[in-house]
Amino acid sequence: MTSSLLLLTLLATWTATAQSLDELYGDYITPETRAILERSAQLEQEIQAARTADKARKTMALAIAVLIGLIPPFAVGRRIIRGKTWKENPEGTARALGVALAGGCVLFALNYGVFLLKIKMGDAFNSALAFLIVGALIAGSIYLLRKKGDG
């Protein structure tokens, strides 16, 4: 017990006094090693900056998605309050509010998913989204043309 406490104290004292590799090794560090250490420190700072920027982008995407998801419940809530529909039709008002909340949740999920994919994939996501939209439009057009031909 005492020896481990003494060892921990010595280790803490050593780490507190030795603040950099220059102080530890002094003249033994070659210019190549120094360049590698500086590049390593620079890369570590760049990685930390990228993580911070990524976290900020994700937080912004979350905030925007939440705001967009709140639009349907607020719009329905405003109509409910102005029209005082809860007095005349409380069941319908509850249903409308439930549908608005569900729609807001779906809208939030879709927006947040798209924002995260855009952050992660970058410009490649634009191409994929364009192909999906064009494919959906073509499929919808074919469906409508066949339906119109049957009727």
C-alpha cells in the first residue's frame, strides 16, 4: 500500500515537472523527429477543429429540423385557438392535433435524416437525391398514364 502510494506520488511529480518532449529528451530529438512531432500536433488540432465543426453542423441541422417539425402543430394549434373548435368538436380537435403532431414528427425525421446525409455525404448526396426524385417522378407519371388509360 505504501509502496504503491509512493510510486503514484513519484509518477505524478514526474509528469508534473516534465511538460514537453524537449524537456524530457533535449538534444536527443533529431530534426526529423521534431518535424514529425510538429506535424502530429498540427494534425491533432485539425482533427479537433473538424470534430468541432461537424458537431456544430449537426446541432444546426437538429435545430432547423425541430423548427420545421413544429410548423404543423403550431399551425393547427393556432386554428384551434382562433376557431375555438374544442368547444364545438373536442374529439375532432384532438384528432387534428394528433395528426399534426404525427406529421410534425415525420417532417422532423425526414428533414433531420436528409440534413445528416447531406453533412455526411456532401455533394454525392445531391446526385443520389436527384436520381431518386427523377425516378419517383417517372414512376408516378407512368402510374398516372396507365391509370388514365384504364379509365
